[in-house]
Amino acid sequence: MILYQLQSRITKKFIGLLSLIMLLLCTGAIAQNGKQDRTEIMVVGFAHLAGIYNKEPQSDVFNPKKQAEIAKLREHLLKFRPDAIMIEAEPSEQGRIDSLYALYRDGKLDLTTLPSGTGRSERYQVAFAMAKQLQLPSPSCIDYYASTSQSLLSTGDGIDYFNKGLKEMQITSRPLQRMAQHDSLSIYDYIALANHPDLVAMSHRVVFNNPAMVTNGTFSATGPNTNDLGKVDTAYIGAHYITLFYNRNLKIYSNILRAQHKTKAKRVMVILGQTHVGVQQELFAVNPNYHVVPAATYLKTKATKYLKPRKAAATPAS
């Protein structure tokens, strides 16, 4: 009798342990399948390559040295193995992009002949080249164009707080561009630094966070802005300023979603200006259908000494 009771207890414990193991295995499998079902998305931020050119030969991305540096950049990005590439061009431009890509893919497009030096841009130097190498269709156009100058926000309570953060970003990023122009920083390291988490956080903070401290002000009469969102509540001038940038990025986000659903891609690379990275990553991070892969995962650099230490602007006393 005692032996039977002992065997019964052991059997119950064994069954309980086995059930727990099966539950854990099933839970892990479900979680793994859920992760596999998500689309991986990488937003690569660029300090626009065409903007590096300052008429000096060493600043020209068409020169052999910079072409080799861009090739290294592509080599690292290719390790992500995207099955769709998206670029900062509006959906209305898709037909033109498709035509240019067809010529490029067939070796019939001379990028040096494109108007206004646009052949230097990452659209062609990176997106077209990678798409061709991976034998992908034409890059999808996902931009929503709106131009808002950082100088638009010029007055108000707390403007010093905003300006301090803006200056911090400028004294960090502008020297990097000059170094890239003068061949003291490679294009690879320049773009790797642009995607470094510290610089992504800094630019995101300057555009989408710090301005909220500015109240009771006005927009500059000379600051360019093509994004009209109606009446401006000057009591919340900084918040309205953020809204101008956020509105554009929401529409870009919508275009990315639409393009991804159309292509059914599972590994998407989006090539945008650097200030778009933080907000797009933020939007995709809370979408359960997507998994954000930071570009810094593939763009490692030893040039981080050129990034200024983070100096958070102090919140003004009330």
C-alpha cells in the first residue's frame, strides 16, 4: 500500500513536470513563430550624400576613393539581405524611378548625367546599386514631401532650451560633414556615425521633444515651411512645430506600411534622411507586425570619438 502511494505521488509529479515542460515548449514555439511572422524593418539614416559635394574634387562621391567607401557601406548593409528597398521619393514619382532603375539595371544609366548632381544621392549610389545586386524590383517610393526649416521656431518662452539642444546637434554633426568633404572621415564612417544610437537619439530629441518646452511664441516670417496644418496656437508654438514634422513622418510611415503590404516583403530597408530615423523606429517599435533592426547593428565604426559627449539641456526653472 505504501509502495503504491509512493508510486502514485511520483507519477503525479512526473506528469505535472512533463506538462510544465510541454507548456514551456509550446509557449516558446508560439513566441518564436510570432517573431518569425513579423516583418523586419531597418531604417537607414543618411546625411544626404549629394550634400557632401562642395565643388572640390575630394568631396565628390563620384571620385574613386569615395566610390570605394560607398561600396564598403553597401557591403555592410547587404548583410541584412533586404527583400525590399524603399527610398525618399514620393509615390507619384514611382513611374520615373521604375524607368530609371530599368536603365540602371541594364547598364544604360550614367549617374553623372542626371540633372543637378542628383546622381550623387543615396537613392542611386546605395538603393539602386543594392537592388540591382540583390536582383530586386525597383525601390519603392515612400516619401511625403514637406519642407520645414529648423529656423522656423525662433521666439517664445523656453526658446533658449530649444536653441541649446539645436546647437549641440549642430556642433556634433557639422564637423562630421566637413571631415567627410575633406577625406578625413570616410563615407562609411560618416553614415555609420549618423546611425549611431547616440546621434539618432540626439536628432530625435531636438526635433520631436525639446521644442515642446517653447510656449507663447511665434514662427519666423522667413523660416521656410510648406506644411500648412491650419491655425497656429501660439501658446503652444513648440508643440505645433513638432506637429509639422510629425505629420510628415506619419504619412511616410503610412506609405511604408502600404508598400510593404503590396510587396509582401519580410525584410525591408528604408533609406531616409537621418532625422527621420528616430520617429520611424518609434512608430514601428509599437507595431506588433514589425521588428525594428537598427542600422547600427550592421554599421559598426571605430570613429565614435568624433561624437561629442551628450549634454542634456537643463529644464528651465518654473
